[in-house]
Amino acid sequence: MVNYEQILSARVKEVQPSGIRRFFELAAKMPHAISLGVGEPDFETPWHIREEGIYSLEKGRTFYTSNAGLKELKQEICRYLYRRFDVSYNPDSEVMVTVGGSEAIDIALRAMCDPGDEVLIPQPSYVSYVPCTMLAGGKPVVIELEEKDNFKLTPEKLLEKITDKTKILVMPFPNNPTGAIMTKEDLAPIVDIIIEKDLFVISDEIYSELTYGTDHVTIAAFPEMKDRTILINGFSKSYAMTGWRLGYAAAPHRILEQMLKIHQFAIMCAPTTSQYAAVSALRDGDNDVQMMREAYDQRRRFVLHAFKEMGLDCFEPEGAFYAFPSIKRFGMTSDEFATRFLREEKVAVVPGTAFGASGEGFLRVSYAYSLKNLKEALGRMAKFVKRLDEERK
């Protein structure tokens, strides 16, 4: 008999599975269930992007690219970052193409973490930061964000958690799951602390194109910050390219060459077809992004209005495509609410605790779905909430 417990890595066994996928998979097995659980655009990849991918296949461009990615794509990434966020990078030495933004997060942490290094992770936030830190040998230190601060990172909360072992601060804005953003004014005091305490930043900006009412500001554009920031972005959310699995990192050369070393041994290169398609996305995709942003904004306003009609408190999200309503008044845990809602009304949402303990009492509801599905799902939620209120009388 093989003793698998002895064979498996203790570090890997310590990592918990994603709480997002559990509810999605349960809903997938239920007839007539609606999932508002997965952060995936319901739009098809714009045709000109798909067409470029098809053309690359027809031309037989099916070979490996360089480890860091197609030169043409890296040049377009640099033009895009300068045009949209006023930050300049050298395409030959400061940019690499990755298999989604998720790979960039993983290899950034592995390139910088030594055992015992502390990584500050504001939560609620994307599920990968903590496990990737653990797998890299670092120590995750959670900063609990609060609704009273609009789920923003405040200077006070940051200073509370910094020790002499702190090396990295993850900046997950625009935020998944809360929809919170950090404006230039919000970032300025955070930048002062980062420089004073000599920290390095991993800035996950995958939702940078999906902000409502104000443009995204990258922390890398602040004076002295480009040299201490890994800027991570990608194509999944902004261009509806989730299945193409393509992201990128822009960083100081000394850091990037170490990330590239991990990438070349573990991955080799990002998918060639996806890279050619991404060139078209960056060159000709601005109108597509604007159209999708406007559609998400319409859905965002519909969802917020629906929650208000139900009497559910909900912080107004200013970025990404998620709402984060509070269910504290029902006296149930987030997991209990989401489980019962799925069982009784066949609608999947994600408990806030999937994104950290500070998500307790909240749900993540994705509005990256058609208005038709949102109306049906939120109609079922209104019935469920009314039933819970009657039970409490």
C-alpha cells in the first residue's frame, strides 16, 4: 500500500482548494440553474481578434515564440501602457508575456520570496495570492479591508501590518470581489509608505479597463515606483479572452530576468496563436473594450437597483464586474446563505469567505452575464430574501 501522505508535499497539502469553483461546479450539475459565480465575460472574443488567431494558424505560425513572447506583442504592450496609463517600459528587457495574469502572479512571488519573507495581501481579494505566496515559501500576512473604507487600502491598515520581515505588498485593484478601486489620491499616501519602508509591489491590474466614472491609475506611474513595482495585466477580462490564456508582466529588468528564468523552465512560452491574436486586441480593440465597459456599467446599475429593492445593503462597485452585497442581517454565514440559495432557488453565487475571512457576511455576485440571466437570477434572489425575512418574524 502506497502511503500518499508521506509522498505529498506538506506545503501543497496546506493549500485549500478554490471556494469559487465549488459553487460553479454544483450549479453546472443542476438543471435550470443559473450561475452568477464565475468572473468570465459573457461576450465572445471580438471577431478581428479571433480572425488574427485563425490567420496565424493558416499561415502555419505554430512554433514556439521566444520565452519572453513575440517582439511585436511586447512592443504593442508598451505602447498600450504608455497610451493608457502614462508609464514607459522597454519591450526588450522589461516586459514578458505569460499564460494569463495568474502565471505572472505566481512567478513574481517565486522570483522574490525567500523562506520567512512576509507578503502583505489586502483581503477580500483574488483567491490566488495566498496559495501562491505559500507555494513560493513566503508568509502571507492579511490586511483586512472594511466596507466603511469602501474596501480601499488605507495607510493606517498598511502600517499596522509592516514588520522588519515585510518584503512585498500585493495591490489587487480594481478589486475582485468587491469592485473597489484606488484613485490617485488614495494611492499617494500608500506610495509614501512603500518608499519609506523599502517595500516592493505586485500590482494586479487585470481589471484596469473596467472602471466606471473614473479612469484607472497605476501605482507604477508614481515617481520612484516603476523601479519597485511588477505591473501585471492581461487580456481575459478587458477583451473577453479568458480561454486564450494570455497575460503579461512589466517590471524592472533585474526582477524580470529572474521571472523569465522560472517561466522558461516551467512553461517555455505563452501560446503562439494567442499572442498573435493579442496584437490585434491592443492595436484595434479600444472600441470593443468601450462597448463591453458600457454594457457592464448598465448591468452594474441594474444589479445595484435590484439589491436596493430587496433591502440588501451593497457598497457601490467602481471597477471590475462584481457586486458584494451584505447578508449580515439574516444571521447566516456567507457559506450557509450561498448553499441554501443554490439548493432552493438554483442560483450560484460565491460566499465572501472564498476571498478571505474578512469577506464573511458578504456574497460575490458577478454581473458579467446577460441582462436576461441577471433579471431571472435576481428575481429568484428577491423571492429567497423575502422568504428569509418572513422566517425571521
